[in-house]
Amino acid sequence: MLKKSSLRRIMVATLALFILLIIYFFPTTTPIEESLSYIEKQEMPIFLVDSLEYIARTSIVQESKTTDELILEVIESLTIGSEKSSYIRDGFKGIIPEGTKVLDTNLENGILTINFNKNFLNVSIKDEEKMLEALIYSILEISGIKKLSIEVEGEKLKNLPNSKKKLPEFLDKNYGVNKIYNLDSIKDTSKTTIYYLSKHNDYYYYVPVTKVSNETGEKAEIIIKELKSTPIYHTNLISYLAASTNLTNYELLENSISLSFDNHLLANLNDEDMLEEVKYSIALSLRDSYGIEEVLFNYPDSDQEVMAFN
């Protein structure tokens, strides 16, 4: 047994030495550097058009290192026919018109100004609002960017290209996404963004829907009520939050919100994977509706769980 063990050690050491010699003498031919480069890459969220024509939250592999590079990478991924568009996940597509180029960008005090060429205006009336929604929600996922200003050939975009609908001076998530209007009056309106789940093949992803209504009350209560409604408000979107869920307490803090629930977040409490999806639906909805960076979940007889967004 001792001889076999010693022989095994010698063989392992010899093999390790052989590999090190290959790396040393043939550094350009080994795939190890490529593998390490791949491992270092990470995914980043982006909002693209899904197969149901919603602006949906999915992800791309992030290749950029700096903020400036990341901005250009996101815009290229959103642009139809770009090199980056071929790497988009199946079931999703870009929406910025083909041939659109970024002439320059400027980030100052959290406000990003993007200057596009005139191809940016070649969007259809059907897609012009969706294009802005996808751009706003994607760019604002980049750390340090709070608002967006759009220029075309150096002139500020003040109206949508086709409908001529007036745009706010600066664009942020208050602009809304996949908007649904349920209004009795144009006075005292509120906007609440709620993230539902959708599915393409075996891939689950999130679809934000901004509900514009005259509904009063705290957004936290509205979000939980909408997500646990049965049947759900949007028949082709999904919410797995159990109808029996009770939000027992909540507290809005400086840059976070603390929620207290009973244990009925999910109808099937044994499905831990889906429970994570439910929590993210709630957390993303609260983040976008309140502009916070952290959601704290509290349950009876368990430790607090924190979901943070950097």
C-alpha cells in the first residue's frame, strides 16, 4: 500500500511538472489564459424586447471595464443589427434603429448625456416610447448614473420623433416602462412599477409594468396587492406570490425598506428556487418604485434577509 501511494504521488508530481513546462515554453498556445479571461467575465442586466413585445429584464455578458466602455456596450446591445446583437439571448432583440451610432457621451453629477447620430430618429411610432424605456432602464443599471439626457447631432431631444409627445428635461425610471393606464381622472395620478415573471422556453426573466392610476396608498402595499392578485392583472405574465401572503409591517428607511411578512410568500413553500424569484419580483418592484438600493425581508422565527442593488 505504501509503495502504491508513493508511486501515485510521483506520477501526480510528474504530471504537474509537465503542465508547468508546457505553460512556460508555449504560453501563446495554451487555452488557460482564455479560460481565465472567460471566468473573469460577469453578466449585467439589460432591458430588451422579448417575444411578447414587452421591454424585459435579461442579461448580457459584460466585457467592458470602465463606465464609458460599459455605456457603449449597452447601447450596442440595444441596437438592431450591431455586432453585439448577435450575442443576445434567444427570445430577445434590440430596439434602437440599425445604424445608430454614439457621437459622444458626458457623465456629470450622475446625469449622462448621450449624443446620437440621426439614425436614432428612424424609429417607428409604435416603438419610439419603448425604445426610450429600454434605453433608460438599461443605462440606469450602470452604477453612478441617475438620470439621462438625449441629444441627436448635438441638439437635445425634447419630443418623441413621431408622436411629438413632450419629454421631461431629464429621463429616469419615473418615465415608466410597459405602461398600463387605469385612470378615472388626470389629476392625482400615481405610478407604481411592478415586476412580473415571464418565461421563454426554460428561461425565466422579469418584466416590469408601470401602472398609472388614481390609486392612493403606499406603493409597498400596492405592489404586494398586485403581485398576489388572482387572477393576475396581466394574463400573459406570471406572479407566484401566494394570495394568502400578508405584509404585516413595513418601514421606509433612508436608502432601504424593511418588510415584515408571515410565512406565506409562496403557495408551494417547498419550492425554494421559485421562492427566490418571488423575492426578486418584490425587491425589484420596490427598488424602482422608491429609488432605493436595499430591501430587507423579515419572517417569523428566522433571520433577516437582505437584497442589495449596487
